[in-house]
Amino acid sequence: MKRIGAVLEKALNALMAFCLAFMSILVFGNVVLRYAFNSGITWSEEMSRFLFIWMSFLGAVGALKDHDHLGVDTLVRKLPTGAKRVVFVISNAIVLNVLYLLLDGSWKMTMSGLESKAPATGLPMAFIYGTGLVVSIGMGLIILYHLYQALFRPGAIEELTRMKESEEEIMTAAPVEHEAAEWAHGRTQGAAGGER
């Protein structure tokens, strides 16, 4: 299971890197062509927009996998383990319901967009509406895996409900950690070589 997850993560990262690189090349190339040669690529702006949409939606899937989405855990931190599990299951069931609605709406939009074409690139609009399908299925699988872990893996609920620290907490903790590291370094030098 971990091997499949690692392969999918690498594929996701490669797709996002491709979208970013191709988008950057198109935008930069179009700017150079406009200012240097008074011409441009007619479809670059539209394609860049499409790539940005895909990159954003794929990034949302990756962020969910890594628990990087914003969340408030003030109440959840204070709950006992059993209550944390109940709250986690309820909140993820709500997320699954929202993802189902996204999947249903995206499927309808994708099917209706098969016939209509984008004006500059000529791509079917289903290419854009399909992002909702990819995101809803990808996020749904991640949520189901997290629910499985929460219900059947001992100790997983603490890891699953822990939010990342805010930037302010990290910045205020950094000087204290730096001073502690310097103090420990000084003690090791003193013990190893003595003071001079």
C-alpha cells in the first residue's frame, strides 16, 4: 500500500511540476515575443490559465494527503481519544458528502462540456471541468484511507487530528530552540576540549 502511495505521490508531484514549468515557459515566451518581436502565441494565455487550474486542484489533493489544509484544532486537542475519533469520523463524513456533490456536479459539467470548445486552444471544455472529477476522486480515496486508519490503527487518531503549527508559533519557537542548541553546543565543546 505504501509503495502504491509513493508512486501516486511522485506522479502527482511530476504533474504539478509539468504544469508549473509549461505555464512559466508559455507566459515568459509570450512576453518576450510581444516586446521583442511584436507578435505572440495566440493560445498561450488560455493554456496557461488551464494549467494553473490543474496545478491548483492537484495541489489541493497533495495538501490533503500531507494534512496541510487549514484547520482549527483548539477544541479537538482538549478532547479524549475516543471523542477525537468520533469528531474525526463525523467531520470526514461531511467532507465525503461534499466531495460526492463535487463529483456529481463535475460529471454533469464534463459531459456537457464535451461538445463546447475553448476559443483559443480548441480544447474541449471537459478538459477543465474534469479537474473536479480528479480532485473529488483523489480526495475521496485519501479521506477513506484516513477513516480506515482512524478506526482500525491504534494511535493513528493523534497523528490524524494534529494540525501544523502556525507561522507565528514557529517563529516564536525558533529563537528559543536556537538558544538551546547553542547552549548544548557550548556544553559539548566544554566537555570535549575544556575552556581556553
